[in-house]
Amino acid sequence: MMKELLFVFYTIKKNIKNSAELRTSFLMNIFGMAINNIAFVFLWVYFVKSVGIIGGWTTYDIIGLNGFAALTYGIIFSVFMGIRKLPDYISSGSFDRFMLSPKSIIMRVATSAFSPSAVGDIIFGIICLSVYGFLIHISMIQIIFIILLILFAAIIFFSLATIIYSLGFYITDTSEISDGAFQLFFTPTLFHGGAFQGVIRFIFTFVIPSLLIAAIPTETVKNISFGTLLMTGLLSFFWLFISIKLFNHAVKKYESSNLMNFGQ
């Protein structure tokens, strides 16, 4: 297990180093994405000012929501960008090289690519959560909640991305289908949490766990709900278990394309 973790850290370090070689492009990707994300904050802040408080959600909560969503997205799609490239690996035949690796296949795939722009999401997310904490006069227990909820949200995000992009093992040329399924999962994470009530809230919590990425973590921090924190943690490990099982089963469906492709 320790060797696997050391390999993951080594690969991440190598990917960051390679991406940073083109320093200007690297920095522009980071700060360009951070600036782009500001639009989402303004959109929802003005929405709340226009229609008023819905489901107890204030403008402060919108900032927290964007912080959780951006930070989770940034963590996973910066260092684990390879998961999103999985359909391309499968269709091009370059997945062959992962089959020959003695390391964990899922970790080898996940750390095979790095996205500089996603680092911008990390920076934006940290800023939003810092501002959110300042506005709500955050306590120590709420800081601990935020750290744990970011961990749980990242696990859920990674798990759902793995499940979605593993469709490539079952469906030929599935890039567009996988991206569409990913948007179905991710888009609700950016929406006003108070808008999800009743059956819709149940679906986007337990069937498609979009609300567990940002909306529910924001509410959990705000209300200091230990029950919701525990539920989120249990669901995160449930989805991780399901994703690993599905990925390992899906890999057995893979058939080499016999292409001579030994890229990095």
C-alpha cells in the first residue's frame, strides 16, 4: 500500500513538473480559470438578491457552495485528470500500457495526466471558502467540518468520475456520452442548494450524488450537523467501493486494439 502511495505522489510530482515547463501557459491557465469562476459567484449572488432567500440559502452560502464545488473539481481534475481521458485511452488502444503496469491500474490511469487549469479551480475554491469562513465567523469545529467534507466530496467526485468514464469499456466511442453523463452529475453541484426539495433532493443526494459535492457540505458547515457529516462520510466510501468494483469489472471487458502506442 505504501509503495502505491509513493508511486502516486511521484507521478503527480512528475506531471506538475512537466506542465510547469511552459511557465507562461501554465500560469495563464491557472489564473484564467480562477477569474472565469468568479462569474458563477456573481450570477448566484445576484439571483439571491433578486428572488430572496430560498430554503434558508443566503448570499454567504452561495460563496461557500462555489468554494466546495471549485475546490473538489480542482483537486480531482488537476492531479487525477487521467480519469477524464479514460475513454480516449480505450478507443485509441493506449490503455494497453496500463494493463502491463505492476501498479494499481486505476491509480496508474488516474495519475497519467495533469490539468493546469484545474489548479485555478483549487485557488478559487480556497479563496471562496476563506471568504465564506470570514463572513460566517467560522469556528474551529466548522473548520474541521470543512476539511472532512472536502475529503468526502473529493472521494465522491473521484468515484462518480470513475464510474462515468468507465463506460468506455462497454460502449464504443463513448467520449460524448461520458461527457454528457458527467455534466448530468456535475451541473447540479453549481446550482442554488435551496432549489432542491422533496423527491429531486433525494435523487440528487442518493441516486446521483451531486448535492454531496457542494450544497450539502455547505449546509452541514452552516448548521454544524454531525449526522449529515457522518452520512456524507459513509456515502463517500460506499461510492468509492462501487466505483473500484465497477472499474475492475469493466477492465475485464477491454480488448486491445493492437496499436503500437507506447506514449507517456
